[in-house]
Amino acid sequence: MGGEKDKITMLDKCPGAATIRRPTIIVKKCPECGVEVEIFSDEMQVKCSTCGFTVYNDLESCIQWCKYAKECVGERAYNRYMAARKKENEINGEAKDNNDK
């Protein structure tokens, strides 16, 4: 029971990875100037075209914990997401360190 066929079916229907495999557009307000900014659901950040402020996507994903993530979304998307997540964590760590001073 189970096996490779079940794993492939699960990967095809994983709801957590749907917006990574088929990105959608999210409209957010720039916190700096208030203009609407479009960002794809699989992007971590985008620059505001009006003021240049970096607007971040609140991207929480199963990629962070699922052991099938790389197979499910593809190696390229997985690596891009993980690199962006690492950068975000480094930025947040620096901001926290600066607030502690």
C-alpha cells in the first residue's frame, strides 16, 4: 500500500504548494507611500515603483517543513524560496540586533 504512485498523486494535489507552482498576483499597499504594489504569491519582495521602498510578501509556506518540498515545487523554485527566506531571516536578525542596542 502507498508507494511511489501515492506520492506522485499527493504532489499533484498539495494545496500548500499551489501558489508556488501557479503564482497569483497579490495587491499590497506600500507602507512608505501608500500606493498599491503588485507582487506574485511566490515572490518574497518587490520594490515600489513610486518610492522605491521594498515591500515584503508575508510568505509562509510548506516548503519550510515538508520533506517533499523540492520534488513538489521543483528544484529551481525551492532554491529561490529558500535563498530568499535565508536573506529575510538575516535582515530580521539584523533589525532585532539593532533594536536591542
